[in-house]
Amino acid sequence: MVIPSVLPEPPTEGTPFETGWPVRVADTAPDQRLRLDAVARYLQDIGYEHLEAVEEGETHRGWVVRRTVIDVLKPIEIGERVTLRRWCSALSNRWCNMRVQVCGTRGGLMETEAFLIHFGTESGVPARMSDRFMAPMLASTTEHRLRWKAALTDPMPPADEPGVQTRPFPLRVTDIDLLNHVNNAVYLSAVEEVLADHAELKSGPHRTVIEYTKPVRFGDDLQLIARRAGSSLDLWFAVGSKSRAIARITPR
């Protein structure tokens, strides 16, 4: 199984990097819960804070997200202060799985894991991490030969297939990040857009998995193609006839 049903526990060796902040109005939905796109921004923010705290973090600034898993076990709401704890759960020398646990002061809990690829900022291709940078990561996990394997492999269905819903998702200038790609938090805002029609899925514990295959850029005609099959909701991010990313939301 590519993604375990329960994400790895904190390491017994070493101390996870920790930070925190209050949940603010812009992070929450009308029902007061912390939205998925806000969680994606939180994961970016702690990642960059973590780089400031480790040796040679300044020379490892280029990262691309290949997959994100978000388990909402108990909703976090506005008014809570969140504590985020981050550690490496598996790695090779060019990529890694980074776990982030998000705990709210009133008992809200989310468990996340992201597959991150380290890129050379000048070369633009996957680059080896330095030994000093990897040292604390190696100490926090026994999985040192991480390999990529897609978990979401279903082909994108035709838009006219029964049960398939298609909607446009116009892009804004503010959706583009420093790599000239649509920021991964924007994909999660699209997931929120579709989830609005499936309230029962987000009313209890649920898992969101999103995998990115090719960047979406400003000016692309992005379409959201959603298919509900039983308790599972699949969402493809389509530009023309090609899928650029796929997400799946399931109950926990």
C-alpha cells in the first residue's frame, strides 16, 4: 500500500520542529472550520520556518510538492491556536516524506504527510541534498530508500460520462507562485469548491489525497472534473484533454 491508513507516528529519536499561530478568519469556512487550502498554506509556512532552523537550510530552498495527504480527524476551528510539529518520515537523497501534525487548543487534530522533491534553484532539476542537511532527517526514520509510486491512477473520465460533473475554475494572478506555477494551496481551494456539494463527506473524519503530475500555469483553461462513487469523491484538474492533478476524498 502506497499510503498507510494511519500516518507514521512522531520519531522516537530527535525532536520534531515545532511552531504555531492562531487560526484566523481568512483561514476558515462559514461553518468555522479550518479549510483545506489554509492547511496547505500552513504546510508551506512551517516548511520555510523549518529551513531557517536547520543546518544548510539556506542552500535547500527549492522544493516541489508531488503529493499531499491531509487527514482531518477532528475539525480545527476559528479561535483555536494551532501547534504544528514537523519531521521526516522517509527519504532518499533527492526527495522525502515530511509529516506535519496540526493540533488545536480545543482538541482539533489533523495529520498530514507530503512527498517533496528537492530541486536545484539554478538547475531546475531534482538535486541531491547535502549530508549535513539530511543528517537530522536520517535520524528520524529508518526508511532511507524512499521511492515514488502514484496512489491515484484512475484515468480521467470523459466529461459526458453519467455521474461526472464539470465546472470551470478560472485562475487569478494571485494564484501563481514564485515558480510561475499555480500554488498547491489553490488546488485545495478547488477541492473545497467541489466539497461544498458533498457536505456529508466533510462532516466527519475524512482524508484528502492530492497528487500533482504537471504544473498548471496562468492562462491555462482549468476545468474541474468530479466523480462520486459511493463514499469516494474523485477530482481531476484538467487542461484540455490532459489531467494535471488528481485528488480523492474519502471518509476515515
